[in-house]
Amino acid sequence: MDTTKIDTGSAAPATKRLKADICIIGAGSGGLSVAAGAVQMGASVVLIEGHKMGGDCLNYGCVPSKALIAAAKQAYAMGHTGDLGVAPVEPHVDYAGAKDHVARVIETIAPVDSQERFEGLGVQVIRDWGRFVSETEVQAGDTVIEARRFVIATGSSPLVPPIPGIADVPYHTNETIFDLRERPDHLLIVGGGPIGMEMAQAHVRLGSKVTVIEGARAMGKDDPEMAAIVLDKLRGEGVEIVEEAQVSAVSGTEGAITVETPKGSFTGTHLLMAVGRKVNIDRLDLDRGKVAHDRAVKVDAGLRSTTNRRVYAVGDAAGGMQFTHVAGYHAGVIVRSVVLGMTWAKARTDHIPWATYTDPELAQVGLTEAQAKKEHGLHLEVVRFPYDENDRAIAEGKTRGLIKVMVAKGRPVGATIVGAHAGELIGMWAMAIANGQKMSALANTVLPYPTLSEINKRAAGAYFSPRLFDNPKVKAIVGLVQKYLP
Ligand SMILES: Cc1cc2nc3c(=O)[nH]c(=O)nc-3n(C[C@H](O)[C@H](O)[C@H](O)COP(=O)(O)OP(=O)(O)OC[C@H]3O[C@@H](n4cnc5c(N)ncnc54)[C@H](O)[C@@H]3O)c2cc1C
């Protein structure tokens, strides 16, 4: 290692220099996947992380939220045994105990994302904030890294808008709510998107009073018909959801916080801000690296910076869909391009699924009905199948739900599922769309009975039924066959 002093114009003078094939900034879902893939294929890799290994998903996002939802689901199930012949009981909820569960889940998964594991694979890990000092160099702490390719994988952070009063009020974001040990008596959640709704249901099930305040429509990015089923269930469980209520001011202190909106003012004991995300590019000095950006890094279809061709971006930093599996998918595209030289590798978006883990879950892949109508016009057919006609759903008392599949010229172009395990069920449609399969691929698949996945097959069946049954042409053919069949 060369230890000559380098003038980078930074406050901390650089004393070390490293050379690598690939330098990755950010050790979250995207950065770790690029690092693991690249190093195991033989590239030399430097990975820079300024905060916690594992990034948002492990520490403040998917993992803790799903762990808390699991505790809440259990509490709810104990009190709602339905007509199954099992007496419901009032669950004794230990909120701090649920948070212990959250911490244990993070701890269990953390080794997979750890510095030790990545160093074991041969990655050089630097625990500091990284920033460009030139087009070809990034500095982290006292080290300057010169690399053939850079990957920006810096993720995103909670966006807290400058609402009057917000600076003087104690509030939580996804970065602090999972550390809260005392159950909020009344949790106010500003933001009715997936994070807000998941946290709302989890908290109401764990015994808090919950009010969600949304400036527009709650779950506004989802198909409104399907979102309505989720919102209806949440309201039924006691979540107060106030829509079209743009927050104009907040005030108060711990235990008594008031949120002002045109729909009235709401007072609760705790406040969670869940209005959106901002991409982490502020620390990167992108201009110095000649990396074009707006609110995210500007990339082409191959996830490559439009201005500095040594630089790529993955995951939330690339400015598109913000999901862990998208970051992982991006990593695959980048590894192909950067490590294997397949510079023509492109990232698609049409086959990306996502799910909101409320109960019922809401999952989507490809186009929604409204988007498909716009794109395919008269060629579009929408087929549906309700959960209450699926035998397994009936047996388990989980009949609230629906699948809608958008079909154009015999192929699915989108699917929306609301209901139990929708996040699992969407996988078949994600595979069909990713591989350009026809509806017949799903209709021809034999599935075990009785399973919820038969909902998918029945939706495909709903597409073929009008073509096969009560069809004069089919009837004529059958008539002939029956007449002449020996
Ligand atoms: C509450 C919540 C729930 C979520 N649930 C889901 C879910 O169920 N399913 C799903 O798919 N997605 C979910 N997401 C989204 C998911 O967490 C993100 O899309 C995913 O983590 C993005 O991965 P990433 O690699 O782009 O960034 P991250 O995982 O955030 O990693 C970025 C890393 O870069 C580091 N970093 C930033 N700047 C620098 C710098 N200058 N130098 C060095 N290091 C830097 C950060 O410290 C961080 O560790 C959820 C998000 C939230 C907030």
C-alpha cells in the first residue's frame, strides 16, 4: 500500500492510497450484493460504509418492520380466532418484548451482511463516509481509492419536510421507531404510504391508538380498488385514516403532540414521520466526480452515470423503485457489466414486483389496471378471481381478497393481488412477466390442492373460460368431433 500524502482538499488529509477494480460506496442491499458477486468472480473490491453494515433494509427497514408486523399479527390472531372453534383470548402485549424480538431478528441476520463476512470473501472494507475527490478517486477517512469503476450504493433516508414547528417537536422516523421501548398510547403517523400503513396496523394490533394523516389519498400509488380493501380492513381494526389532510403545522412536547391540518387538528403522544424518502447523495461531492444528478444519480438503462462512465448507481441511489430486491437486481446487472464486461446489460422495470405487508397484503407486478388501460387500450383484458372462491382461503377463514390480472394479446402485463400471502402469490406472475410467458403457461401449470396459489391458476382460467365455454366455434368443433369420433 502506498502511504504518500495526497492533497484532496478535504478537512481530513489523506495518507493512504488504494487501487481496486471496483470501489463501492454504501454497504446496504445493493452495495453488498455487488461486492459479494464481484469479489467471488475475481475482481478486487473496496467497500466503503459510513454507518451500519447492512444499510436500511437490515437496520431500519424491511427486517425490523417485518419482525414487528409478525409480533403484531400474532397478537391479533389470538384475539380473532373467528369461527374456528377456538376461543379468542385477550393477548398480553409486551411492547418492549416485541422490540426485543425485532432486535434479535436483526442480530440473527446481521452476520450475513457483516464486515467480517465480507473481509473473509476478500473485500477490503473501509468504515467511513466516502466522497469523490476527482473523476477517478473517492476518499473515505484518510484513504483515497482509485478504481476502474465506482458503484454508488448509498441508499436513501427519511424525508422530513420543513413543516412549521417540526424542528421543535420530538418525532420518530423509521430510523428511531424500532428502538422505542414504551408503547405509544396514541401514535400519529404523517404519511399514508406503505411504511405508514404497515406501522399503523402493527401499532394498533400491539395496543396503541393510531391516527394516519395523509396529504392526498392513502396508499395513493396502488390500484385504488385493491388499496380500498386494505384501508377498509385497517379502519375496521381501529386505525383512524385521515386523507386529503396536508399538514400545516406541528407543535407540542413528548406525550402531547398536535398536528394541524385543514381537516382538523390531531393530538397524540408520539409522532412518526413517514412521508417519503430522499436519496443519500449529499455527502458524495458528486460534482467533483463529474457525476450528474438531480434528486438521485442520473443513470442510463445500464445504471451507468450519464456523465462519468466509470461510475454506476444501484438501488435507491439510482432514483427508481426503492426496494431491496430492486437493489439486488441492479447489482446483478452491474456485476455483468462491470465484472464480466457485458456493458450492454440493462435494468428492466416492467417485471419488478413489490408488496406492502399489511394484513391483507397488497402485491403488484408490472402494470396496474389504469396503467395497462393507457398502454394497451382495446387490447387489454382484465381477469379477476376472488379469494372467497378458493377452498384453502375458505378453510382458513381468509376470504378477504382478490386477484386482478391485466392481459394484452394473451400475455400478462400486470397483476395485482390483495389478500393473505399476496407477497408470495405474486411470484408466479413476476416469473411469467419476466420471461414473456403466455397466460397458457399459468393455466397449464398443475398446482397442489388446496393452496392459495390456485388463485393464480383460477385467474388464468378466468381468461380462457369465455374462449372455451359458451363459444359457438368451440361448440361446432365439439359437435363434429362427437359425431365422427369412432
Ligand atoms: C421502514 C421501511 C421498510 C421497508 N420495507 C421493505 C420491504 O419490505 N421490502 C423491500 O424490498 N424494501 C423495503 N424497504 C426499502 C429498502 O429498505 C431499500 O429499498 C433498500 O434498503 C435499498 O438498498 P440500497 O442498497 O439502495 O440502500 P441501503 O440499504 O440504504 O444502503 C445504503 C448504505 O450506504 C451508506 N452510505 C450512505 N452514504 C454513504 C457515503 N457517502 N459513504 C459511505 N456510506 C454511505 C448508508 O449508511 C447505508 O448503509 C423498506 C424501507 C423502509 C424505510
